[in-house]
Amino acid sequence: MNVQVVLVHGIRTSRTMWRSQLAHLADRDVPAVAVDLPGHGSRMAERFALDDALSAIDDAVQDAATRGPVLLVGHSMGGLLSVAYAGSASAPPVSAFIGASCTAFPRGAGLATYRALARTFNSLPDQGMWLTNRVLAATIPEETRSDFSAGGYALHMQDIALASLSSLDLAADLHRLRMPVWWINGQFDQLRTQERLFQRITPHSELIVVPRTSHLVTAMRPRVFNALLDVAIATMRRDAPVRDARGPS
């Protein structure tokens, strides 16, 4: 069983945030691809649009699905977009899903506060990058510290991307997630606020909270996150004969 992994980055960053995971999967001969969303990374010159972002995920998933079952992994904004994609009524070929640091509905006061903070940061000298770099230096291991910045920071698209998320109907999308699902949060993640609700809506899912870890769980605890990728892949491989034996649903 040749599991294929598709990785979707969070806001401001790019596919380079997954370098540790890509190296880990390559060492295990697991094919993986990390996408750049519009307005980010290699697509920095483009304007972020929700439909284009979902199309970028779909292109990667549809291509990967021609070679094997797909494990879709999304972080933060990428996790929310991946919920919308994997839970869409069109039932795309996603065999399992990991949502990291994305268990909060992007609406209301929470979203407004997040957007206000982002605008405040952007108004600072150098768009607050001095503070970002200090936080990363204090919390992220040197081996992964540059992963978030290597593809550039999409500061100019941050508010546009955040605003677009409010149009997602994630409650309906969550109800349609029938594949194996793992929610992974850092203990101090600001987007943990509705993790229990996300789990109740997807009662077959597992919630994993990584101790002493922030929102940037993939880079702050790369070995832990990579081990959880291994768990998801092993689960897919273990369950494949059972699902295949049932035939098409």
C-alpha cells in the first residue's frame, strides 16, 4: 500500500514549513508533496482567493490519489482549508486527515481579534519581523527555525486570507469527515479553543495535545509530529485490507 501524503501550510508561511516532515517521509520512502497556496511562497505574487486555494489542494490530492491513498495534512489556515476540502460535498479522494493547530471556527470575535493583531504587527517597523524572529529564536529548535521563513512571509496577504476564512461552512464540512481523523494541538496553541467541539462533531477522530508546545507544533516538536505522521500512515496501512474487503461503498 503506497500511502501518499499532501501537506498544506499555514498563514504567512509556505511549503518550506514542512521541510522536516518531507525529509522524515523521504527517509521512510513515503511519497509526499507540500503545496504553496496562492499569495504564499512560490506564488507570492498572486492574490489569495479561497477558490484558488482549494483548487491548489485539489490539484495535489487528485494527482497523489492516482498513485495511492492520500493522507491530507494541514496546519493552521491550511488545516481549516483542508477541513473544507476533505469535507466538501464532492467527497474528494482523501483517505485520512490530520488537522494541526486548527481547532477553532474562523468567525466572530476570535477572528476579529486575530485580524486586529495581524494588522497591528504589520504596522510595526519592519512589519514586526524583529519580534517574530525573537519568538522563533526562543521557541523553535535551530534545526527547524528557518523552515517558516525560507519561502518568505506573505504578510501582505494575511488579512485578505483571514477575512476569506469566515465564509467557510466548517461545521457542515466537519460532519462529512468520515475518514480517519487526527487533531494535533500544542498545549499552548491559541487555536485549541474549540478542540473538544471539533472532536464531538467528528466522534471517530482522535485528539492529541503535545505538552509544552505552541501553535508551531510541526517545527517546535518535529520528532513528535513526525511520529504522529507515522501513526497515521500505519493506521491507513493496517485498515486498508478491511476497507478493501468491503468493496466500494
